[in-house]
Amino acid sequence: MINPASRTNTIELSQIRKMFEATKPGAINLGIGEPDFDVPQNIKDAMKKSIDENDTHYSPNKGYIELREEIAKKFKKDNDIKTNSENIIVTVGASEALYASTQAFIEKGDEVLLPNPSFLLYEAVINLAGGDIIPVDCKMENEFKLKAEDVQEKITKNTKAIILNSPSNPTGAVMEKEDIKAIADLSMDKNFLIISDEIYEKIIYDKKHHSPAKYSDNVITINGFSKTYAMTGLRVGYLTANDEHTEEIFKIHQNSIACANSTAQRGAIEALTGPQDEVNKMVNEFKKRRNLIVKRLNEMGHETVNAEGAFYVFPKIEDENFVKKAADAGVVTVSGAAFGSNGKGHVRMSYANSYENIEKAMNILEERVTNG
Ligand code: PMP
């Protein structure tokens, strides 16, 4: 084998592989990280039309102008973020936005504050960029919400960035407005960047989402179509930042992926401009399932926070063999430890599965794993 570049040493595939290990036929999968809904019909139709009209060439590097204009409107309407189409880059999912942002701003010697636990990709993109990860605890006593005072304690002269993710994968926690504002103020005072991953923005129950970019100029706001419109495989995300920051990220984007998929971008325009009933239906359904899974887990004695967003719960389960026992009994879950040291003693369960299946899964866990 040819020697790989040393940066690949920072990536541990085995952890990720473990999470996707073969599911037994007939098992109920609560390990899923994507909505179990299909792409709404109006979005499918827009994509079919774009293919029939041969709208399948390269788009501008930053994405179709119509799409960027709609995204700018969305930012203003939903997030109170003032931006414009020039400062928006349409990316290959939020994943590419995270990669391009970290490549553009993080290098050796930079400290990046990272909520612990958090989504696996964050650690990987920081490592690939050569940055040092400084974990910030998200404590169960705070319902896993990241607190500004815990962030403040970790700031040093080398702090270059923090990654925020509200609503959170893996905990479902939705940060409080005052913490978001306080961290945004810190980013201005101490001159560091906030990379705010807001991909679960719309999957939120009885709570308002707040964007740090409303309060600070040092924010890269990342969002996408994967979760809100169940468009995971179509790979469209986007970001916005101020002029100078956007330009640096654009250098990475233009020279790595050229542009996002043109057909999927047409679908994304329809997603933003068309009816939103499917989104509302999906969120209502997720809420019913959240209520069910939280109730059942607590009744079983697995302390579970009534998570306010995303489609994950993060019960406290100290039995180290739980994930294996559950899998053997036919329920797939993910060990919380996969998301950082604070995830130890917890299990991530996704409720992106039908109400009936969640009910069945809870019965199995109750009868054959918890009391078995
Ligand atoms: N951020 C978070 C928190 C996620 O959970 C995911 C998907 N699991 C992503 C980003 C990636 O989303 P995309 O499909 O837009 O790349």
C-alpha cells in the first residue's frame, strides 16, 4: 500500500462502522439518523421537470441565484439574519458546509470548542483541519443544553471557533436564547468564530429556535434540506456568513465540489417556495413519537429528558451491554459513548421510525432487555 497522508490517521472508521453494523432482518431500527418520510410530491415533481427540461448542467459555483435568493429570504424571515445571495453558498449537504468551513478557518494550533456529546462529523472535520478539540460538557442536569458559562470557562487566547448544534444530535437538546446570545457576544468580545449547525431547526416542539448570527458577525450559519424536507440522499445544504468569511469558504467549496447537484437544487427551490404542510405533518408526528418514547423509557426506569427537538432521545442507561442486548432482542440503538466521553452511560435512540414500531421496540426493551 502507498503511504496515506498523515491526516487520515485522525479518522477512526471502526467507531462509525460499528454504528452501522448489520441490522438483523426484522429488527426495529432506532439507530437511524434521517427522517423515515419520503420527499414531498411537489419537490419530486420539480426535480422531474428540471430533468425533462435538461436543466442538468453545472449551476453557478455558489448555487442557482433563485435558490440563493430564496435562502436569503428564509434567513431573514425565520432567523432574523440579514444576508444576501452573494453571501450564501449552496453546499453538498450540511456535511460539506462543515468541511469547507473548518478547512477555511481551522489549522494547527487552533482550539475548537466542541459540545460533548455531539455529532461525530464535527470531531472528524476539526481533526482533518488540524485543530485541537476542547470539549465543553453538555450536562444531563441541564437537559444536555450547552450553557454559556461552561463555554466561557474554556476560552483561551487560542480559541478559534466553537461549533453549536441546536437542536442537537444526539441529545435532542434545544439551547436557550440567553445562552445563544451570551455565546454570540463572547464571539465578538474574544474574536472567535461560531459554526452554527441548524440542520434540525424545524424539528422542534413548543419552543423557538434562535440563531447566533442574529447577535454576532462572527458566525457561519449552516442549514440544509436533509431533515426538514426528508431530502437526505439529494445532498443539498447551505451556509451564510459575512462577506469576508464567505469568500474564504468559497475558495474551498469551488475547488473541491464545483457546485451542488443542479436537479436537487431545483427541488430545493420548490421546497422553500411551495406549501409547507408536509413539514408540519412530519413535525407533529415526530412530537407524538417523542412523547411516547420518553414516557415509555422513563416508566422502564431509564431516566430520559423530554428532548425539545431533532428526533433523538438520550436516556441514561448505565448497563454497558444494553446496546448489544437490545440488538440481540431485535432493537437497534447506538451507544452514547460514540458521541463523546459525556455520552458514556447513555444510549441514543432515534424515533425516525413509525409509532407502531416504536411501541413494539419499547415492549421488547421492557420485556426482554430491561427486565429480561
Ligand atoms: N449535522 C447534524 C447535526 C446531523 O445530524 C447531520 C446528519 N446526520 C448533518 C449535519 C449532515 O446533514 P447533511 O445530510 O445535510 O449533510
